[in-house]
Amino acid sequence: MNIAVYLGSSEGNDPIYKNEIKKLGELIGSGGHTLVYGGSSMGLMGAVADAVLSSGGHVIGVEPGFFIETAPQHEGIDELIETTTIAERREKMMELADLFIVFPGGIGTLDEMSEVFTMKTIGRLDKDIILYNLNNFYEFLIKMLDKMTESGFITAENRKKLFIANDINEIEQILLSQRKQV
């Protein structure tokens, strides 16, 4: 299975982010899956790619050319796909991925999550999305989505299309259920 992981290119200010992204990368790699991610060697992006590769998995990076020119790329990944724009990068990642995991990150991560969730709710994407609520990182976003649902802007059916996982074990269970469906 190709698993897109959306996450920050920095490490954040709590060591738990790097520790948990390594565990997620190990889960992806040891499960024989392919990571689809932003292509960078920096921060959490580099850490997840390293963990997948060291656990026997494959890694595909998708990166706009302007990032390739200015930021260090991961030299050890299996494939780097260059795009022209960030929008093209998002489209390519959606095309390649069978499942999406949203790890803690910044505005770019939120942008990517919003697009895949929107595409799923309007019926243009039939792939699962897992929001990894590590240490309640996305608690306010979850409350906002619930408020949107209460207020009639998201249907209850569509709200259920975003899985919430609070730890690696919950992610592993979702991956196992996906494997049984394939």
C-alpha cells in the first residue's frame, strides 16, 4: 500500500514528534508499504523517510522544483518526483497514495489535510484519511470539525470519513483493516 504522510519539515519543539514519526516510519516500512511524502531530508520528513528505508520499505518523494533548488533533498529515497507547484504536488500525492496519515505539522500540513478531506467528502477521493492526534495535537481542530458538523456545515456521514488515531497502535489497526479490504 502507498501511504502518504503529511507532516512538518521541522522537528517541532518536543522530542515526542521525532520519536513517534520514527515509529510510524518503522510501521510503514516493516509492513512492506511505500511512503509517499514531501521529499525533504529535513526535520520530521527526513526522519520518517530514514525510518521507512531502514525498516525495508520504499520511499517516494514529491517536491516542487523551487524546493529542490533551495532545500536539501533526501539522497537515499527510491524516487523523487519533481512538480512545478505545490498544488501539483498535492495532486500527485493524492494520485499515488492509497491512504493518508496526517501527522502533526504546520500550515502546509493543514492545507494538505484540508484538501484530501474535502475531496473525500465531495466524492472525488475514495481513500481513507487518518488524523494522528498525537498528544492531543489536533484536539482543537477536532472540536472545530465537530462544531462544523453541529452547525450543519459538515454532514455527520462526512465527519465520520476522517479517522482519528491517538497512538501508533490505532494507526496499525486501521492499516491492518485496510490490508484485509485489498
